[in-house]
Amino acid sequence: FERQDGRLQRQRLLVVANRLPVSAVRKGEDSWNLEVSVGGLVSALLGVNEFEANWIGWAGVNVTDEIGQRSLTEALAEKRCIPVFLDQELVHQYYNGYCNNILWPLFHYLPLPQEDRLATTRSFQSQFAAYKEVNQMFADVVNEHYQEGDVVWCHDYHLMFLPKCLKEYNSEMKVGWFLHTPFPSSEIHRTLPSRSELLRAVLAADLVGFHTYDYARHFVSACTRILGLEGTPEGVEDQGQLTRVAAFPIGIDSDRFIRALELPAVKYHIKELQERFAGRKVMLGVDRLDMIKGIPQKILAFEKFLEENPDWRDKVVLLQIAVPTRTDVPEYQKLTCQVHEIVGRINGRFGTLTAVPIHHLDRSLDFPALCALYAVTDVALVTSLRDGMNLVSYEFVACQASKKGVLILSEFAGAAQSLGAGAILVNPWNITELASSIGYALTMSANEREKRHQHNFLHVTTHTSQEWAETFVSELNDTVVEAQLRTRH
Ligand code: G6P
């Protein structure tokens, strides 16, 4: 982008997401500890040099005093982050309530139990009001920091109202919205009381993106069936105004994982794990402890496999890293108890005095330990009941250049569309099939493993997060230029 004085300047990107890429912990009245979280979106944008990315989002802490808000704002500014402050009640209604108890399960085709559904229906109006209020607060902060020419990229189901609020401030703003979860069939979306308002708010964006063509198609069908608008190959049209809708499958920063395998800390962990599990095959699950991840199904299938294959009982171990998440939402609390109970039962049943079949960890691992674990794994199990993409499957593949282990992957994860030919695809609801896939993976020939791995490795290393971000932003720039040309003619 050329400035008026002829010098080149990087385009400014305002990345707006519920959660900032750093989490803040208060150390004193005006001092903060900031930790960069390396999620998919953060690493995607870290590697992109074409833009200058600035972040706007919630810092994940409740800061009500003026000194705290000012000092945190200053500390975050050094990381190019701008906080949106939410009080406890708003977090409860918007984040725990509308986002994570209504939209998240619905978009993943998971109905709430009947009694919870009734309670949710009663609190629906106040939660939806909080959702809109928070989206407006985000819009206020974006508007305050917006400079002409910026690209505003809104993320995820937390901020479906944001495109509308932003365009009300300034119809010239370039606004993109990307959904990191699945978008469900219109038959599911239409059960939502606020179905039309949400769709209309998203359609205010210039470009709307999803991980897969199926999700994009579901969104367009919802707009045609629920709003009566016209769906075209480009997107959705309303009175001559086009909102472009397309698929942009995310990837990972694969080089970061490949390079990490050379680090002394990672090599040390690898050696330690190899010694610890010598003589046993290692199976691995890495998930946020979320009901969409199918963790109970995975563990029950492992139990069935051990039940039917006594010879394997002391020759295989399942390491399940279950990262705690959204712990104030009752559904997540119930899931934690359920998983602990199943793991306890299986370890009681098949454990010996010296070994247990399942190592279940309720915490995250640091990056070197995670990479080492991926590298020593023989079989990775991704059993999501629904998942927007699932980047654990990508991370595993990136770390498997020497081992060439097997990926068992749910057909309900977006990643099944890109890694399907290299992975063993499964329906995680079918425990019998899942158990026999475990057997197949553990005994697969080296030749077949090699072929499957090569397919996946090529995909993961060529469809990176950087490429994803660049493609979305350049498509957004083009979409806006095309719209301007159309209105001129
Ligand atoms: C999913 C969502 C993200 C979210 C992440 C962690 O990947 O798509 O938007 O940030 O889960 O969940 P949390 O509620 O802790 O932000």
C-alpha cells in the first residue's frame, strides 16, 4: 500500500476476537504478567509480514478499578493488543451463557439435556441482550482505534453482531468475519430464537469465511430459507447488495513444529518419553476438555479394544491431555466428572501394580513437551463429535517426519476434508468401529504408514496458517474493490 508521500506501508489489520492472544495475570496494583497464548489464530498471524496486526479483545480477567484498567491497557499496548473490559455479570451472561451454553453446542449439533434446555430458554432473552451489548462494546473500541484503510477482521461465534455494529458506525469500513466452528445445517440454525437477527448482522460484513465448503453452504441455505434471500455462487444477495461467502481452510505454522524437534529441550523430552514407554505403543489424545471432542467415546473405544485384545493390555498406553476450559459452565463440569469416572474404571479394570492403560492429565503441556509427545506417538486419536477444523491433527502430522505414525480422525472434524486420504476416518459414535480402527492402526504395515503420512505431511506443510490469513485478507480487499466498481456502474 502506497502512502501519499510515495513510501510503501504495510496494511493495518485490526483483528477482533473474544480472547486476546495474551492472557493477563495481576501481579500488583499496576503490574501485570502477560503470557502469549499460541492458539491457531495467533500463530497464523505471527508469521504474516504483509500486514501490521493489532488485536482487540477481552483479556480474560475482571478488572474493575481505574488503575488496573489503565495499567493493563498500557502493558497490552506493547504487544499491540487493546483490551475490552467486561464485568463479571456480562461475562456470565455473554460468555458462559449465550456463547458457550447456547451457540457453541448448537453449532456443534449438540442438543442440551431437556431440563437444561428449559432453563436456558428462560434465561435466553437476558443472555442475548448481554451478547448484543458486548458486541456493541467491541464495536465502540474498534471504532475508536480505526484508521482509514484498515482491514477489520472479526472472529468467531462470539462476535456475530459485530459486522452490523461496525457498518452502522462507518459503512466504508472493510469488514470480514470468519467462523472457527462449524456452521450447522439450516434446520439446526432455525431452532435459535435469534436466528434471523444473527444472520442479518453477519451479512453486514463484506466477506464471510468458513473452514469448509459445507459450512459455507449451510450458511447460504440458512440465509435463503430463513431470510428468503438469494444465494449465488459468490455469496448472498440482498436488494442488489452482495455479501461474499467462501471457504478458507485454516492451517498451522508447520515450520515452527518441525524446527522445534531440533531444540535440545524437545530432544530431551523425546528421550525421556521413549525410555518411559519402552516396549509399549503410545496412543495420544490432545483436546480441550469439551463435549465436542468426543473424549468419553475415545476412552470407551480404547476400553473395548483392551477387552477384545487381551494380548495388547500391557503393550499399549493411551495418553490423554485434557486441557480444562470454560470451567464455570455446568456442562463442562459434568463432562469432567464423567471422564474421570470412566478413566478410573478402566484403569481399575486393566491396570497392574506397575502400569496403567490410560494416563489422563487435566492440564496443558508447554510447547517443547507437546512437540515431544507428538513425535513419540504411534497413533493419534482425534474423535471430535463435530469440530470446525481441529488443528491437533495437523500438529501431530507436522511432528511425525521420522516416526510416520497413524492418525485416526473423526469424519466430523473439518480436517477430515483435507487429511481424509492419509488418516483412518471414523464415526466416533460407533464405538465398535473405533475400537477396530485402533487395532488396525496399531498393526499397520510400515509401507502403508509411510504412504498415508506423506499425503498428510504434504498437505500440512503447504496449507499453512500464514497462507490462510493472507488469502482471507487479500480476498477481502478484492471484494471491497469489486463492490465499489459494481456500484459505480
Ligand atoms: C475454540 C473457539 C475459539 C476459542 C477457543 C478456546 O477454538 O473457536 O474462539 O478461543 O475455542 O476457548 P475459550 O472459551 O477459552 O476462548
